[in-house]
Amino acid sequence: MNRFALAAVMAACTGTAMATPDVICGDMPSVNNYGVIGGIRAYSVGTTACNIGTSPAEWIDNTPNHPVIAVTIWKYDNETERLMQLGVTQVKHSFASLQGSVCQPCQGDGDFSHLGSGCSDPYGAGLNGTQGDLGPRTEVNPFTGDYLYPYTGINQGGNSIFKRIQVKQTDIADSTATFYVEGVYIHKQDFEFGTNMNNASYKRLIINQSSFNASTTGQTFREVPAIYAWQSHNADVVITEQDVPGDGRLIVASKATDLGNGTWRYDYGLYNQNSDKSAASFSVPVNTATSNHGFHDIDYHSTVDQNVSPADWAPVEGGNAITWNTETESQNVWGNAVRWGTMYNYWFETDSPPVSGDATVGLFKAGSDISFAAIVPAAASTCPADMNGDGSLNFLDVSLFLSAFGDLKDSADFTDDGNFNFLDVSAFLAAFGKGCP
């Protein structure tokens, strides 16, 4: 019997609450800038662990019984109103714990190899950027907390960007954007005691647009993944969490933007918090023509992580849906899946107005597809002259048709012949005259 099951049985027999460790990211207080090579700039971010549980957590050096730490950089683009993840680091392998009180009063039951209950342990940006202590993300099971040890590249250094958080300098050279960092702690005891769904936190990041030095500011949003920062900018963003059976958590964000000409842009973010099965496809129902498709992912790098395919997911229309996908594990173990601690973006435009519906995520490793409540395009209208989809016909629909006709948009091609002429105007007026059912 494993120790989680044994502890549960003992708690049931005695009627007492089970003592559990629970490691979270409590703060991200410091940032180091390591310069730029080939247009790629490297950073490291200091993190403070907090054990908000009621028993010590193992922090044992030179063994597989310590947590690993991953930090990523994110950007909210104020022009597109889109949140994207910009770059990742390899994971920091922790080696010893101090006993602070950043999150809660420290109970004093820890030591150098155990983070005490209520206690905190700080790793500065310098420590988290030490290359020899950084190991591959792909060797970590984020749900169980298990990882290969000794890890590939242990004690291995390289140039200034090797293993560290890597971002394209062109992505951060933006004075209008808002930036964030997310810190994640993965600990096998969190899985054993059922406390492994709250390990991600995020915080605001300020980037100097001259030196590209960076610092964090404001509060740390503890136990909240960075994808939720999207809602802080736009309350209309819908976020849905789903747990993969017997595995970790996936999160989908969705929003629709009215472009003002009878078309809408649909934006989606698929975030893998701690699913080892990962995600290999993303699908949205749509039965009208789509355009201006987009996709954004992150680039893996350093040691074995660089084997992950960089191939973009291409959109495919068919079956009343638009679907992006990559290879599954059975096709390519290094397929460009949405692995743990990362978010991929998808977007497109169409003339269907938004409604509540479901998006579908397919898994990288064997498993069933998962549905997420999301904002999706409405089914084809039974009232084609209702250009703004509000269920009634008036001068706004006429104005939107004329605007679309002038811009040669598909929504104004009422004869579906690829041409724009008086026949389309006549067909629109005939549809307008019939009214809506």
C-alpha cells in the first residue's frame, strides 16, 4: 500500500485530519537578465516556495525527492487583446530549504532537507538561473511529480541563454504590452497527498524597453495560473477547467471580438497546468467560412527538450468545425503537444456571432477527447439578412451589408458565386424583405 493510501486509511480509522504537505509558489521577487544571442534574450526569475500544508515537505538534495521549479514569461497584447506565453525555462532542481514565513507563520518542524509546515523557502534569480541545476521539462511527469534523476544535462553549462527562460526580443520590445511571470512547483508528495492542483502562481513583470532588464511588481496571485490574467484585462473572457481522468488539469480560455463589420474574431488559449497526457488537438464548431487564422506556441530548447518538434499546428476546416492539431505520441514522441506549464493560442474570423457552446481538446497520449464550455460561433443563420445576428432586421443590417459589400467580404456574397455585383444587392434586399422567422 502506498503512503497516500495508508495515510487515508489511518485518518479514516482515527477520525483525525490527515497531515499533508502542500507546496505552492508564494512569490517571484527578483529577475536576472542574461543578455541576447541571435535575437533570443534569456532571463531567470527568483521564486519563493511556501508549504501551506500541515506537515513537512521533502527537499532532499541528490535524490529524486525534491521539487522542481518552472518559470515562464507571458504577454498581454493590448492591440489584439490576446494573452500569450512567450518562453520557458528548463526546470530548477531544488537542493535545500530555509524556514521563512512569507505565506504563513512557520511552524518550526522543518530542516535543511524538509520545508516545514507553514514555512517558506526563497531561491533568488541567480540560483534559479544556475545552469548546472536546470534539467529538461520533458523528463518530468507533472501530475505524479516523478522525474528522471540524475536528469539529462546535470551540472552542464553553456552559453548565456542555455537552459534559461528564452524569449524573442521582438516579442518583448513593446511598450504598450503588459507582461507577467508564472511560477510552478512540482512535488511528488503533492500528488501522493492530493494537493497537486494549486501549484501555479503569477505576478506582473515590468520590462525596461531600453536595457531589457526586468523586475516584478505588485501582488503574487497565489495558486492561480497565469491564464487567468486574461480575465483581469477582459471580463468577457470565459475560462473553463477540466481534469483529465486519472491525470492533471487542462484549461481553455475563449473570447469573441466584434470587428464592427459583420464579422467576429474568436480567440482561444489552451493551457496545460499539470497533465502528463498533454494536448494534441483543439477544435471549435463552425459551419460558416473562416479566415485570418492564427496560431502561437512556445519554443523548446536546450539538451533533450530541443527535440520537441517546432512545427506549427495548421487549421483544417471540415465536419462543421475548425481544428488545429499536431502529431500524437504514437506518431511522434517529440510531437509539438501542449505539454505541462505551457499555453498555445488559436484564432480566426468569421461572420457568425458568438454563442455559448463547447470546444474539444484531443490528448497527445492515449485517452478520450475532452469538452470545454467556451464561446463559439453560432450555427448558420436562418435569417441571412440579419448581418449583426441580433434576431431582427433594421437599418444596422443594411449598413453592415453595404460595408461588407464595399470591402468585398464573403458575408456580402449573397449569391455565393465569388463575385460582388448588383445580384448580391438584389439577393440581400429579397432576404431582407422576407424578414426573420
